[in-house]
Amino acid sequence: MSFNFDERVERNHTDSEKWLKYRDQDIIPLWIADTDFRVAPAIQHALSERVAQGVFGYADDQGELAKAAMQWVEKQYHWTIDPDWVVPLSGIKPLFSLLQECLLSAEQNSVCHTPIYPPFTQSARNAQRAQRLIPYPLFEQPDFLGTSLPALTAQERLLFICHPHNPGGKSYSREALQQLAEYAEHYDLLVCSDEIHADLLLEPGRRHTPFASLSADSAQRSITLLSAAKAFNLAGLGCAIAIVPNNRLREQIRRAVAQRMPVPNSLGIVATLAAWQRSEEWLVAQRHYLRGNRDLLVKSLQALPALRLVVPDAGFLAWIDASGLQQANPHRWLEQQGLGLTAGAPFGDPQAVRLNFGCCRSQLDEALTRLHNAIQQAYARF
Ligand SMILES: Cc1ncc(COP(=O)(O)O)c(C=O)c1O
């Protein structure tokens, strides 16, 4: 079957946060992390059938989500799990604060890389705890392996990793994960590995390695977060899972989730099952398309020395050092040029911006042409 990712889907009337932000302005939205692609046909079909039922009470997936997750991670990552390890969730973001509150004692803290998807650091503030930030110098050393890991104190108990990394678009190699696993073992850390972008490794033949799959030890200290939201463009449907092999840890999390979070959205469950059970062909085609977009972006930015790109190998987000523009606020300056990227400051780097290339190629092309023209005009004097 062929899929048309070149279609320009009209999103102005789809309640889209991404598109509403710049409604009535000539600014191309390349920010928040959803793509502009229509979902896989099997998902659309499953949702239509479910919507036609017309009743939307609290959902009970009767273990279907766990079974589908087990089959998906076995096939995609060669990771064998027990469906009992799966805790269904209505989303991933709230879990960061919830884990700090339910797993850490009052004196204990978390550890996290920076730059990072902002909710990781916000969660420490929400939980009123300190957080140890480990610099991940993406522009100097995009391969995580070899970045130094600091000595910790007994207070630091929970390590957050974002694998593949947002905003860097980098998937951690097995060797890098091994280094993190040894670190976690040395300091006896619990590890929350957010692997929401795992199904979007862009290089053909490359397979995602879950942190928890490294060894029995890493499994027992891990909480792996997964969902179909990014790879299948379902972010508005509220459904995800945590995979927690350790019984005691899982029961603690299950209890906290039951008290504090809504149950997964019933349409989200239907869509996730259709994604994992019947949409792999679409996903492969989408990865191919995203790879083409990534290559176009890389080529285009090579001609703009004021912008330094971390070449992404996973996902549809690109992290760009814009300090060469010599603007106090590069994000704002780009908006003034008609380009709506994500500001780097909340991620930990005010001179960086994040560009979402999960759109049809003609839109990306238009955005890159706009970028070239703006830089040429503003910096012609150089
Ligand atoms: C790394 C990462 N984790 C979590 C989320 C959000 O997940 P959810 O919508 O399930 O809360 C995102 C969204 O961009 C993300 O990039």
C-alpha cells in the first residue's frame, strides 16, 4: 500500500495547538511535537467504528493494551516482556512528577540531562525537590558516549533519561546505555526511561534498544515509558503505558496512577491498538519520508554557517544552535521572519531553537527557503 505524506492536511480547523498559535499570522508552525500527517488508515478506520458506537464511558481495555505492547516491543526491539509488567496511562508527562512524589522520600532527588524536554525539569519544581542536571553537550559531542557522568550523593535516587533524546533527536547507542546502566547500578538509581520516540529511528535497519532490555539489573530498576503518540500522531488521544518489571515498584506506581491520573482515553486505546497491531507498514513509510525531510534540512543548513544543527537520527525534531545569528532572542527573531520554532530556553539553552520537520516536504521546503532569504537579507553585510 502507498501512503501520501506529501498531502498538505488543512489543520486550521482541527483544534490543533500547533496551528492555532499562529492563526491569521504569516508564520509557518514548526514547533510543538506532533506531525502534520493524517493517521494510518487502520487507525482512522478503527476510530470511525468506535465513534459510531456513540457511547464513551470509562474504558477497560481488558489487558488488550498490555498484550499489544508485549507483541510490539518483542517485534520492534526484540525485548521480551510479561504483559503483567504493563501499567496503562492516560499520558506520559504527568508521570514525571508523580514518580518523584511516590518513589522518593522527602530527602531524595532526581538526576537528569540538560538540555531536555522541559517537563523533566518542571517535575522537580512541581514536587518541590532539587534536581541534579548533567550537561549533555549536544553540539560538541552529539554521541552521548563519553560525556562525563558526575559523582552523586546518596540523596540522588531517580535518573530520568529521554531515549531517543528530545530535543537532540539522538538515540543512545547500546554502549552509551551500558555506561548509564553501570552508573545506575553504582549509585543504586531507579531509572525512568522515556522512550516515546523509540519507533522513529530514522536510519534503515537500526533497532531501538530499551534501557530495561540491557540486563536483569537494568530491568529491575527501570520504568520504561512508551506510547504510540509520536510515531503514529495520536498525541491528542491520551493513551500511553509504563513497563515496570519490578513487582514492588510497579504496585507503588499502579496505586499512585489510580489515585492521581485519569484512566486512558477510550479512543486512545482503540487508536493505539490499531497502531501497534495493524499500522507497521505505514510507520515504515513515514520513517522513510521523515528521513527525506531530515536530509533536506541537513543539506539546507550546511549552507547557513550561523546555524549549527545536531543531525537527528530519531524522531522529527531538530536542535539548532542559533547563537551565530547574534540575536538576544533567536526564537523571537525567527518568528519575526515567519518561522514558528520552539524556543530553546525552557530546554536549558536560550540560544538554541527546536525545529519540527514532521510536515509535508513542500512546507519544509517553503520554511527553509524563508530561512535562507531572511538570513541573507539580515546578514548580507557579513
Ligand atoms: C520525550 C517526551 N515525553 C513525553 C511527551 C509527552 O507525552 P504525553 O503527551 O503522553 O504526556 C513528549 C511530547 O512531546 C515528549 O517529547
